[in-house]
Amino acid sequence: MLLVSDYMTEKQIFCKECNQELNEKDINCPNCGSKYKHIMLHFEHTIDISHQLNIKAKKEGIKKPILELVQGDDLCKITNSINYKERSIDRGNNKYLEKVINKKTGKIIYICEEPLDQHINHGSAKFKTIKKN
């Protein structure tokens, strides 16, 4: 994910004829009387680069991956901020772990660690039902 923002940090106005620096209010150059201006704008760019690693381990004959790992930066749509996320779905050992950490403060925002077969009513698991024997 790449976020780019522009900020104009400086504006300079010069006479196009004699290169005298002018004020914004100057209509004509006080040095030569020319009305032609050369305007220089200076912009700064801020670039924030985020990364995320996604790994899936599959086993022949089994439809779903036996292991899914997510680790890295994740955009929170509610706060529009980037947090650090770790998620592990281990179907072979029936384990689910998800942890979300605020990148600026290091504070844990969310943590969920439970057996995978009990991980229901969360995200895409909202529509799962518990199988009764």
C-alpha cells in the first residue's frame, strides 16, 4: 500500500524581465515596471510504504489451506489508519490467532486466540453454524 500526499511549502514570485523578487500584491515590478511574472511553487511529497505478507500452505486432496498466515500492515477502514496485524489459521491443529497492534503506540487494539472450530460470528465466519452431533 502506498499513500502519497502533496504539500505546497513555498511560493516565490519574480519579475520575468529583471528577476526582482516581488510581493503577491505587486501588480507591476517596482524595479523595471514590467507586469510579467515568474511564479515558483515548491511542493514536498510524503510517501508512506506499507507491507503485508500472506502465506497459504495447501495439502493435496484438501480443498482449504491447512495453514494461513497474515503478517504486516493493514488499513483499518473505520479509523482510516494503518495498524500492524498478525493472523494465523491453523486447520491442522485447530487454532485461530489474530492480533492487531497500533503502529504508533504499540498498544494491542484487538486479540483473539481460540480453537478454530469455536471461531464463529467473526468476519467471514459470521455465517458459520456450529454443527451439533
